[in-house]
Amino acid sequence: MTTAMILVPRTPIRSGDVVMLKAMISHPMETGYRRSEKGEEIPRNIIRRMICRYDGVEVFSVDMHQAIAANPFMSFGVVATKSGPVEFEWVGDNGFRHRQSAQLNVTG
């Protein structure tokens, strides 16, 4: 089962402020390098890409590979310009896709 957590600032944000966006996803990651107890290869199952859009515009993306942590945590700054949705999208092997969003509230 996949779950994600997005953290956006709850304190008042003014237009022009740099804010930190944080996201973590829990996903059954598998590198593809391990074998089962029977010696069979365990197929790779990783998150390959994360994209963040702020008010519909891509503001951050990252490509991931086998060495990424089992539950990847990302933190990065963006310039707040106006209130709007912050949408995270994770894409992985075997057709995996997960989206989750939060609202960024900007004053002034």
C-alpha cells in the first residue's frame, strides 16, 4: 500500500517568500538486485520520478534510481507568488502512479 505525506507551511506566507515544500512517500521499493529464499530474482519496483507542480506549473522534478531510499523524502524551496494547489506526482515501475496535493495559502 502506498501512502504519501505533503507538508506546506501553515504560518502566514507573503508573496515573494521562499517556502520549503516537503514530501515523503511510503512505497514497497525493491532494487531488482535481491533474490528470494528460493533463489529467484525479485523484480525491480522503484519510484523513478517525482514531479511537483505549483498552481499547475512544474517547479521541481527528480529522477530516481535503484539507490534511492525505500521511502524517499524530498525537501526543496519555491518562491510563493499566489495561493494555489501544490501537486506531487510519483511515477514508478509496473505502471505505478500516485498523486497527492495540498493548498499553499499566500497573502499580500
